[in-house]
Amino acid sequence: MHKSKTSSRLFTILLTLIMVLGILPISTFAAGGTESTIKVYMTFEGYNLGQGFYIEPTAIEIPAGSTVGEATILLLSQTGA
């Protein structure tokens, strides 16, 4: 019966640890912390108007935590549009 209590406590501790780690944001575990960058792919297209791509799919690197507006401005400045 003693072994049953020990395994039950171990299971409870493990389950609690999993639940606590599950609520932390993934950026907590990212290398580089807040200074890291992410790569996103952006495009501007007019397919519903039959006009194709205005800007072809382009990969850009932005600081983690940037907004879509900031990424759009960076894409437009890099492509000269």
C-alpha cells in the first residue's frame, strides 16, 4: 500500500508540473529571448480581380512581437513599392 501512495504523489507532482509549463508562453523557451527575430512570408495579390501578384511572396525577418502593420511597412520598403 505504501508503494501506491508514492506513485500517486509522483503522478500528482508530474501532472502539476505539466499544467504549469502548459500555461507559459512559448517565447519563454525561445533562444535569444526578446531580441530574437522571426521569418514571415508576405505577399500582395489581386487574384479576385484577375490581376495576379502585386508583390510576389517574399520572406522578411522581423523582430519577435512585431505587428502585421510593421511587417507590411518593412515589406513595402524592401520591395520599393
